[in-house]
Amino acid sequence: MGTVLRPRAALLMAVGLSVILVLATVLGWALLPGNVKELFTGPQLATLALFVLVMIAVMLGVGLSSVRADAHGLVIRNGVRTHQVPWRQVTGFRFTADDPWAYVLLCDEPGSRPLMALQRVDRSRAVHGLAGLKAALADYRRRSEG
């Protein structure tokens, strides 16, 4: 038993913007006059490349967020951070109309964690994903009681 949920709109946006950023960088460089290109040093070009790579990494980090639910609990990847949350620490979920993404509510600190894989922009896909997580939590509670 294992369910993996991922954002759709955020991933499409991250990939699309990353492609645009790379194309704009390459096109911008190609359109510079040769005498201006000669003014750039190796470290300056490396810095530019580093900034572009960092921006792409941040966008893809959000787009590749995920939540995996199995018999033991949740594995939440938000950006570059991964958290393992056993079902015994989960008290429920929150996804109000004002929330940009769902939250898992915890019985201990920090109290809640965002589930960036379930984003409001994905509409019914996120709602159905959250329903699956609630069902998995209910299943865990039934198994642990009996």
C-alpha cells in the first residue's frame, strides 16, 4: 500500500518557467554585441550561471514536492526538505478555502506541516488527494484499535 501525490500546476509552471529562463539567458547572451561579451570575466559568467541554476532549483523544488502515504505514515517532501511523519503523530488535515496548500496536523511540535503537493490551484485533484490521505489515516486508526 502506497500512494504518492504530486502537484500538477506547480510542476508545469516550474518546468515552463525554467525553460523560459534558460532560453532568455541564452538568447540574451546571443544578442549581446561581441565587444560587450568580451567585457565579461569567467567568474562573472559563472555567477550568472549559478543564479540561473539556483532559480531553476527553487522552482523545481516546489514543483517536485510530494506526499507519500503508506502503512507506516507520511513521507513529505517540500522543496528540498523531507519529513517522515508516523500515523500516530497525525491528528488530522486542514485545507480551508484560504489555504494555498493542505496541512497535516500533528500532535507534537511543530503542530502542523504544509503538504505542498496538495495545492489549491490543482482544485479537485488536491481535494481527492486529501480525501485519500484522510482514508489512509482512518485505516491506520482502525488497524491500531483492533
